[in-house]
Amino acid sequence: MSGTSGDGIDVALVQIHGRGWRLRAHLENSCTLPYSPRVRRLLLRLANANRQPILSVAEISEANFLLGELFARAARQACRRFRVRLAAIDLIGSHGHTVHHQPRAGKRTGAQVASTLQLGEPAVIAGAVNAAPRRTDQPLYDWTARTAAEAAAAQAEAVEGEEAENEGTGDTQ
């Protein structure tokens, strides 16, 4: 999960047993994997936290896929840290990253509706960890998961590489 503070991705390894009223969950391990400064700036801009110009739909879409790859990478890193094989994980759940939350009905669209928006494409997460999505993402997964996961992974690596290059120069863009 990733919250509006944009500080990092929280990962929990949970053991779940039982069904219905007898369902029990036990937290086995957890960690927070921090976002790079550049990704954090993007997340804050997405949420318009510092009143910067709002991003275009294309930028939001790219961020959705980038976050999906970063969430998948966090799952893989957490498994290594917890010494658990990724193949031993039965379920990866992702709330996504909230970029907008309006619990009270607004009228921006002419209709009175409450709304919330989370980013972090589930199909990209599934494709990047070699899993099948288990909700309505199947059509999207069929045509985008492999190429999207590859593209998002390349973008994530480029962002991290660029930040590593800029660390010594003081460049913050």
C-alpha cells in the first residue's frame, strides 16, 4: 500500500487461515520501501499537494503503470528481505496509491457523487510477478501485461539511474 504522504510502499506478509467467521490473519513481517525523491515528487504532484499544475491524462496513465511496476518490485524485494520465495505467495493484494479522495459528494461533473482514485495498475503487478490477476483485469492483462511490465520496468530503472547520476550534482529535476 502507498499513502498520500508519498514516503514509500508498505508491504506486509500475512498468514491467513480459515473461512468466514473463523478467518484469522497473522502478520508475519512488514517493511516500508521508500520512494526515490523523484517518484515522491511525482506522487505529490499527482495529488496536487503543493498546488502545482495538474498532470495530463497521459501522465496519469504513465504513473499508473509505473506505480504498478514499483509495487511489483516492492513485492519481490520484500520476499527477498523476508526470505520467502515469491512462488510461495498465494495472493498479492494492492490498494494502490491514493491520488484523490473525496468522501463527500461533489458536483464537478453535474452529478452529486463521492469519489476516490488509486493508481498502481494491477495487471502490471500481476505480469511483473508472473501471476494471473484475479479480478476484472483479465482483458487488460491479456494485451498489456507483458509489454506494460517491460516498459514500466525500463521506466523505473531509468528514473532510478537518473537519480543516481544526479545525486552528486545537486540536480533535483
